[in-house]
Amino acid sequence: MIENLDTPDTSIPAIKRVRASGPILILAVLFVVASFLTWYFTWFGRDLSDSDISKFLLDEKHPRHVQHALLQIQQRIERGDPKAKQWYPQIIKLAGSPETEFRLTVAWVMGADNHSEEFHNSLKGLLADPEAIVRRNAALALVRFNDASGRGELLAILQPFTLIAPAAGVLQSSLSSGAQISRGALLGRILEPNNEVIELRSPLIGKVDRLLVASGASLENGAAVLTIKSDEQSIWETLRALAVVGQPEDLGLMENYISGAEPVSERLKQQATLTANAIEQRAVEKN
């Protein structure tokens, strides 16, 4: 018995270690739960009830809520749910929002119901939007109404977009030709004479085509800074749209993809061929 009392009790440190790790375990669990809840409440795939959609559409302080609601409405329209029409007035109202994300999303959503004259008229108004991405979405959506009024904007998607300097100053940029860019990506900065700095951000997804002003050079307000080529998905959607509304004078742009003058994937070459054939067939039928 005496020998047992003298033996060190190793269980006490073990208990202390378990107790000490308790708060860490709780924090870990809370972190996982918080991460899950953040993902769950911002995941666009989560189904929303009618009341949730109505509430989210009005929550302009949280743009992701509005976009989530709009995408849910689009899915309902595509399923033929007549209840989706209850939100049409709010969708049209958002087409006039100062928030670009709302306008570009509603431009896409309105194309889901090509029987709505209210949507049709609103989309034609968005062809004059100051943001290229909104104009492009509106032009693509209008094709679903068999409306060719956005054809000029569609053709612009197949050609380099010119980024214009919003102010005079010295350009600071580290980009190179061919660089892949996302919408909103920082393209450079303009250091104004008063030492104010203006950020240049990409209005489109794609890649840098040509740099028109070297880093460190002075530029004037309104000067062309660089050109951007559209991403493959945008080009593919546009070629599909032009198969419906394209004209014979657009065939030269198709040929650029078919011949390989524009280095693109086989997928785009095939779609350009299909589009060219559709345009030629319509021309024959018209004559």
C-alpha cells in the first residue's frame, strides 16, 4: 500500500490536458458552425420561400440577397410558375437601380420570360446603360424576344473593348498583354497632378488584348488605356445569339474564328461555323 502511494499519479496531468483543450475544441466547433451558416445563408442554390424572396428583393443593403432572390425567380419563370409574376414590378424597378450588380442580373432574368412586354421594353432601355456588362446581358436577353435591336452590342462583344481613362495623370500598371482578368480586377492606378489616386478596374471578364499606354506615362482624361478581349463563354453565347439575329455583313467576324485568325478553342470554331451557316440560310430564304 505504501509503495502504491509513492507511485506518481499520471492521470492528473492527463485530466488537466483534457480540460485545457476544452475551450479550444469549443472554439473549433463554433468556427465550423459559423462557416457553415455563412455558406448556407449566402449560397445561391438554397431554395427561398415566397416571403423570403419578397424580403430579399427589398434588402438592397445586401446585394447577394437581392441576387439570390432574382435567380430564384428566374428558376420559377423557367419552370412555368405563374406566381413568379408577382415580383415583376420589383424586377423592373431594379433595372433602374444605381447598383450595377442588380442591373446586370435583372437583364439576364428578364430574358427568361420572352412573353412579357414590360420586360421587353425594360431590356431595350438597358441597351443604353453606362456599363458594358449590363448592355451585353440586355442584348443577349433581347434575342430571346426575337429582337435584333441589341445586335450592335453583340457585335461589340466579338471585338476588343477599349478602356478609357476617367482622369488625367500618370499611369501605374504592371499588366502585360494576354493577362487573364476578372470583372472588377485592378488594372492599374492613375496618379493625378494633385496626388490623388484613381483605381482602374476591369468592367469585363476576359484578357488584356493590347496595352495602349505604358506604365509611368502621362495620359489625358478620356485617353484609351488598353483593350480587353471577351472571355470564351461570352463569345460562345454571342455566336449563338447571332445565329438568330446576325446579318450577312457579320460573316467576316465569323470567319475570323472559323479560319483561326482568332486563336480560339474548337468549340468556338464549331459554333462560328453553325452561326455563319444560319446567317447564310436566312439570307437565301429572304431572297
